[in-house]
Amino acid sequence: DSVKPSNFLRQIIERDLDQGTYAQRHWAGHPADAKAHQSAALDPARIRTRFPPEPNGYLHVGHAKSICLNFGLARDYGGVCHLRFDDTNPEKEETEYVDGIKDTVQWLGFSWDANGTRHLYQASDYFDFMYRAAEYLIEAGLAYVDEQSPEQMRANRGDFSRPGVDSPFRSRSIEENLRRFREMKEGKLPDGAAVLRAKIDMASPNINLRDPALYRIKHAEHHHTGNKWCIYPMYTYAHPIEDALENITHSICTLEFEDQRPFYDWLLDKLSEGGLINTPHPRQYEFARLNLTYVVTSKRKLKQLVDEGHVSGWDDPRMPTIVGLRRRGYTPESIQLFSERIGVSKANGWIDFSILEGALRDDLDGKAARAMAVLDPVKLVIENWGEVMGGDDVLDECSAPVHPHDESRGRRSFKFGREIWIERSDYEETPPKGFFRLFPGNKVRLKYGHVIECVGADRDASGAITQVRAKLVPDTKSGTPGADAIKVKGNITWVGVADGLKAEVRLYDRLFSVAQPDTGEKDFLEELNPESLKVVTAYLEPSLASSKPDEKFQFERHGYFVADRKEHLPSASRIFNRVAGLKDGWAK
Ligand code: ATP
Ligand code: MG
Ligand code: MG
């Protein structure tokens, strides 16, 4: 096993394990969710992390970083990672997304089952507890119902340059607050008429501590709790409670939440003083979110691309969603490797897309079967074939290893004949300097086949090449004695016309044409790469006839390709997606 490089989160966890920070738990005995309680009965010396997506879209590569981080830390330190749906926002959430997220976490190679317990939670299961905790805060004089208009509330919050101003509702009595809050809950007030706010400090230099909102009114149906509630907890209130009820030890989030940490601690301190939650309570730690070049990682923006038809769906192979990467041909191992390589830091920055591609190549190089494919085919005719081979229809069997470093995987075979498909770019009438492939008078080897000498090419009326002509050089077949007697500089890939398979190949490129989309003046839609998809009709060697959806290959010299997991039918409609080129094509 390789030793994982340390980072600040590992150091914190190791310190907590050494010091036994969570070894002595004080049980509040709250009647929260039985499942959460069950999970708490586990060995308290273990660390407990969570991945808490909001089910309002499909997960993207940034979430993958968070999943690999949270589940990875739990795995490495013998702890547990919870999958928790942060479903506190009734309007944008859907069951379709819940199912998609579960599928994605499992596909990435992680499980929320540990020691026979299913650590799958949803924030809406804690709505009763959250409500009770809110009443407790009111009773303790720590929360009040504010009925200022949203505009007044905003104006009175102040900003960095000036302190806020107390709301006229801030000094309400506990009884009045309780009565009003219950009326909010009973549906007696319309949306926006009031909010419950924490009573902290309107002059705090941290704006998040200027009496943040805890509950809002929203007469909306929730995908899980239906119409039971018309008030919903704010994320900043709900999240610390969710963590505490699940006995999370290390609550890892992105840097944007750094300023929320004082409220996170304030709330959990107050609730543990009131005996409502277990202690010691969870701590929040922040790391830099992943920004990946040439894509956007905001669910809202990705949803817009889908809704407006700029891509074919959430799983369009150009999308940085996990379902998109999966369809593109990325493997779970390559995404895990990518996450490990980029590590965690405290400084925001951009990771180059080529790092993701590099991880894919490093994963597939040892796994993917090799095959020859001609992506931009032009016919090559070997004029003396019949003469040399004893008939124009004669086919000569050639073979190549399935994997060059693993002979045990056997060989693949294909037929060489009078007519061959080659890449259009492999012929030049007047070769530029350093061009060693086909031009009149030059000899090249057709890989795993014979050496040929180029004679010339035929053109149609428009000047486009219709076929290239060549002559076979006898006794040069690869692998036969004396085959290398003639030295050639060019070695080109090919597919036989007799046994080549026609296929649709989708050549995907970067989704955006600028490295850091959505950061400048321009609307991000104007930065979409108009050439992000090119569809070509290619010819493939016959070993691909049995390729299954989602099977990955290295097309020699072209890069890594995958049989499309949705549309590829091996015999009827062969469709391959380019995952990545062989070397870093992005730097060009
Ligand atoms: P988005 O802004 O794309 O909607 P989000 O943060 O609102 O993302 P959540 O569903 O709340 O989406 O995210 C779940 C978890 O994934 C959070 O803990 C969040 O910190 C983490 N996460 C989201 N985006 C990234 C990212 N780009 N890099 C690292 N972690 C991320
Ligand atoms: Mg969010
Ligand atoms: Mg968001």
C-alpha cells in the first residue's frame, strides 16, 4: 500500500485520534432520529465524516473531490462516512436527483454501509428536532420572530463599514415570540411575512453573526415531508444540527463557509448547554473547492446547459457531471486518482483539465485493450497485390497483442488485403519537412502488416483525394524473417476494407473555449466551445465486433475510446466516444 501524503485534514484527524477528542461522549439522550442514535452506538473512537449533497441536481467533479475526501478519510482512519441528503429546501429538490446521487457515490466506489448499519440520512428527518431546538432557543432568549420587510432587514443588517441596527421586533417577549413562531408553523402567515432569527450581535464584525435567520416561511410541498411543514430551516441553522445529531466528528466543507464557522459553533454550544445535543460536538473544517479549467462546476449553471439544450443531458459526455464523465469513459479509479493527486489545500485555485486526463491515461494504459481505428478514412489500393499474393481477393491474416505489456491477454487478428483504409492525413503529395508517411516514392510500414511504397493518389473534380495508390514490397510482413531488411521511418495504422467495421465516433473536445469560464464579463454561454463535438464515420478493426457498452480501448495512436454506454449496439450501431488523446492534447 502506498503511503498517502499528509495534509492539514489528516493532521487534525490524527491529532484528535491521539488525544481521544471524541472518545468520551456525553449523551444528551435526545429523541432525535432512531437511525442517528443507532449510528452513535458505534465505537466512539472512530471518526465520522459526511457527504451532504442537496438533491437539486446531478453531482459534478467538484463533488467527486468531496466524496473521495470524506469517504476516503473515513476509510483510511477506520471511521464512517455518512451520505446525507441536505433536503431542507423544498422547491428545488427531486427524487430523481436523490437516486442519481446514490448511484454516483456507489459507482465511485464508496459505500455508506459500515458494520451492518446503513449510514444514509436525510436532513428532513430532523425537522421535528430542529423545530424543538428553535423553540428552545426562543425560550432561552436566543431567538426572536422578526417581521420587518426583507428590504428593511437587509438595510438594518449593515455591512462591513457599519454595524447593523436592531430590529424593532428584537425586544419581543419570549411568550410573544413563541406564539408568533407557532403561528408561522401553523400556516397563519404568508411567505416572507416573518423569519425566526438568532439573537446574537447586530454589531458583530462578522455579518453572519448579525442575528442570522433560522427559519423562513415557505408554503411549498417537500418531496419527502409533503405538506407537513410550511416553515423550513435555513441551511446555516440546519447543517450544524444535522452534523450533531449524526455525531459527525469532522464536518468538512468548502472555504465559502469559513465565515459561517462562528455561527456553527455558537449554535452547537447553545444547544449543548441546553442538553439537546451530544458533546463534544462536531467541528467544521474548510478546504478549497475544486475549480477545473474549461468547465463550470455550479449545479445551477450545469442545469441551465441541460435545460436550454446546449448539451444533450446531464450525462452528455462533455459535462463535468459524474454521469457525464462516466459516459465519456472515465473510470471510478481515474477519478479517485485525480482526487488524490490534486490533494486538499486552503487556497482557492484552478486545476488544469489535463490533470484529470492524465489520471485517466494512467488508469487505462494498463487495462485497455488495443485496437486500430481509422477516424478520417481514405482508401489505399495496393496495385500489385494480386500479382504478388496470387490473386486480388487474397486476404493475409495479421495479428497484434491485445495488450503490449501482457501477452497473457492473447492476440487479436485482422486481414490485410488489396484495399486498406488509412488516415487521410497520412498522405501528402508534397511532404512538409519531417513528414515520413505516404508521399510518392516513399516507403512505410502498415503496422503489423507489410511495407508498401506509395505511387500517388487519384483526385475527383474538386481536387479531393479519392484514393491513394501503392505497391507492396514483397517479403516484408511483420514478424517474418527478414521483414526488417528494408528500413522505413513511417509506421502507420490501418484497417482492412474486407473486414473493417463501420462505426460512429464522437470526438469530444473541451466544453468551453476559455480556461476559466464564467469568471469574466462575458455570459458563460458565449464561452461555449462551438467545436466541442465532432462526429465522424470511422473504420475499426474486427476485434471490436464484440465490444460491449462501456468497454474501453486504446485506439492506437489516437487515444482512449469507450463504447457508448447508452447507444452502442455491437452489431447494429457501433458508437464510440473519445475519452482523451494519448498525450496532453490540451496544451497545443
Ligand atoms: P453547487 O454550488 O455546484 O450547487 P453545492 O455546494 O451547492 O454545489 P451541495 O450539494 O451542497 O452543492 O454540495 C455537497 C458537498 O459537495 C458540499 O459539502 C460541498 O462543499 C461539496 N462541493 C460542492 N462543490 C464542490 C467543489 N467544486 N469542490 C469541492 N467540493 C465541492
Ligand atoms: Mg449547497
Ligand atoms: Mg450551490
